[in-house]
Amino acid sequence: MSLITTQLGLDFQLSAAELEGSRNLFMAKPPQVAARFWARDEGDIVIRDNRLFVRVTDPEALTALKHAFGEEDGAWFLSMANLTKLTTILGDFGLRVSNMGPFFVPSQRFVPNLMPEMHLIEADEITAYQANKAITMAFGYDRHYPDQLGIAYRIDGELKAIAGASQNGDACWEISVEILDPQYRHRGIAGQLVKQLTATIQSRHPDILPVYGTQFSHVQSMNVAIRAGFVLGWTELMIGKC
């Protein structure tokens, strides 16, 4: 069982055999605490390996979604025609797409190899960074999604860039990275921080899936994931109430 299958199984409350099948899957189930943030609202749609995994809490909404997309090729699900149809169906049940985005996962196991400028930030050291208001993404300081590990990039003791990993689901840590000094942009530092943070997670916690989520419009962010050695794992739509 892959780490992706483990976490998606928790998100959708499905067995490995069900997740590794060939058909689209539809289920009317409430979210559970072991799921990622994206899978804890009224519904969730994951597109992976040209398949759809669809969960909503409303059984009647599920029937309508299954009727519309039961045989849909997941590769083409995000066409405007389908998105328009999805919006209409969800609206009929007081629901809407509240967010969507691509999720990248490591293409392989990486070897930790920290540059001299890179310094690991352990979980008990992270709260010390909360006073730095320039950091807006690397750490969330959220007890529901606790920050687990970070990595700082310092020059002459000054923090120039930082990446962090926060728990998001029982088997998943989500990575964020930011360049704090504009002079250090476009040097490949963000990709190296993501890669080395991932390598450390893989080395210390082989049962945890490092994930890098972003938005389709954020091309620079997607390129950071690719340069870090990540590949697109799945696309996801989060469903909430209108």
C-alpha cells in the first residue's frame, strides 16, 4: 500500500482494494478526524489516475453527482462544461466548490544533504518563529494541524528563506516554503529547501507522506515543486456549504 493510498483511504474511508480499482467511486459519508483539512468539509473530490473519488455528506447530492459523473473520464473532469455542470448540481443542494488545487508528492526517496546555510528547525523550536511576522506560510501555529518540522536558510545569521511541514491528516505532512528576502528569489533556494525538508521527513518518518499543495494559477509555486523532485499526485476540489 502506497502512502498516498493510506491517506486517501483515511480521507474517503475506503480500503486499499477499493482505491486501487479502476472505477470512479462515490460515497455519502461524513468527514472523519484522521482526514486531511481538505476532506473535512461537506464534500471532497479527488482526481487521481484518471479516476474520481467523490465524497459528500448529503445522500441525495451524491445520487445526482453519480448520475452525472459516474462514467466520467477523470482526465477531463475539470473541463469548463463539467465544472459548470458540477456547480449547478451542487447549488441545487446548497453546496459549492470552496477551493481547488493540485497536490504534488515526492517522485522518489531523497537523501538528506543540507547545505551549510540550511538549519533544521525542530518542532519544539517552531513557536519561537511566531514573532517573525514576515513568515506567513511556512508555519501555521495551529494546534489542529501542528507544525512538525522546519528548515531555515540563513546568511550571516540572517533568515533569508524558510520552509515548514505541518501535520495534515494522520499520514500526511503538508509543506510550505517562502523566500523572505527578495534578493534570494530565483536562485533555486525554495526548491532545495523543499527537497531537503522532504528528505529529512522521509528519513525520520517513513510512514508519513510529504505533500506540496498550491493553486493552478501559481505557476512559480508549481515549478518549485517540480524542481524539488516532486510530481503531481492528484487534483482536488473541496466542497462546502453556500
